[in-house]
Amino acid sequence: MDFLSALNVSASGLAAERVRVNLAASNLANAETTRGPDGQPYRRLDPVLEAVPFDAALGAAGPAPSGVRVAAIAEGDGPGRRVFSPAHPDADPDGFVTLPDVNPVHEIVNLMSAQKAYEANATAVDTLKTMAQRALEIAR
């Protein structure tokens, strides 16, 4: 694996983790949204990540993961939380409001996990940069 391939792997990881952070932030921001454009409560969003095979460079050696990409963004299908709040404008005739199926603790754990993965990819990029600089110094 050359430097550019390694950089591409880390760059794909950085992009994927950015999407994870954005979706977790969106979920947290809409944790209390009872009515969206479709009139329904907000649906939790999760990225579906998949490995990108490295077929061209390895050829007959077989596919090996060379990065990651967001294959899809899955919408949660949870029933949502029902909270008794008869004064809420979106309350049903029984006085219950359906809130999104967003658990703030779960979203914060997702944010922390994405942050650590982002840092790991950034460290890999820095290491590659240092290795390239040292290789150039040796060549002088």
C-alpha cells in the first residue's frame, strides 16, 4: 500500500465519521420534535457504513477493505415515546404526545465513538505525513 492509498483510506474514514457526527447531532436536536414536514414525529437516523474493496491494487490477492463509505442512511422504525401532556398542541384525544425514539444517552455515546474514530483517522494522516517527510529527508 502506498502513501496515497493509505491517505485515501484515512480520508474515507474521516468522511464517514463526519456523517455519523452530523446524524447524531441531528438526532439530538430533534429529540423533542413532535411534528415534521409530513406531520409525523421525527425519525431517528443512522448511517449504514460499508467497507470499500481494494480490488484494483491487490488484484489476484483477493479483496481487502481499503476504506469505508456511507452506503445508506437508515431511518429508525421505533414506535416513539408516549408522554402524557394534554396541553401540548400535538396531543391525541387521550392527552398523549408521541415523541421521537431518540435516546440522548445513546446519541452521546455515538458522538463520542465517532469522535474517537475521527481522531484515529486524523492521527493516521499525521503519521503518514511524517513518514513522507522523513522519506524525503533521507533522499536528500
